[in-house]
Amino acid sequence: MLFGFSHGRNVFDAVPSTLRGYTLCIPGTVARELESLSKNRGKLGAAARVALQELRYKNIKGSNKSPGIADLDIIRVARANAGSAVITNDTALAKRLLRSGAEVFKLSMSGRLMRVLR
């Protein structure tokens, strides 16, 4: 999410055309991580604030109250929901998600979602 917003791209705009029929879900730990990052000054903090505004605007709430680590919760939610798709520009996380059987997409610089194959 931060990659897109820090480059003027809205990941939520790309979802309907690429991932029809999916319900957007953000683990609570990701929302809390964004809250924490939003307090920073500079590009990263600004991107986190825009991401949080967009989550509120789209009425997307964190899916759990887990005190865990964001990446681990993303993997856990993906494993618990067969046929799920995850959007991440984190290469290490994408590899772990692929190994767990999730469908993975990255947001390109042009704002399009690209399927990660390996």
C-alpha cells in the first residue's frame, strides 16, 4: 500500500478491474502499522496518512485484533482463506505467500496490478 501511495498510485483503484469478486481485507496489525508510520514526517509518513484516509473512505477495517506482526498476520489470513489474493510490493513477503499457496500481486509504477509468478 505504501509503495503505491508514495508514488501517487492508489492500489484500491486497481483492485476492481483486476480482482473482481474479491473482498478487501486488511489485517488489524497492518492498520496499526500504518497508524504508527503516519506519525513520521516525510514521504513515508505522508503515504501512510493517505493510505489510512483511503481505508476510512472505503470503510475497510482491520480484520482482527491480533497483537502480532503484520507480515505473519497477512500470511495467516491468506492461509485461512483458500483462494485469497494478496497485494504486496514486499518481495520477501511475496515469496512466502507464494509458498503458502496464495495468489500474489504487486502494484506497478503505472498503477496496474501485476501477478507474481515466482
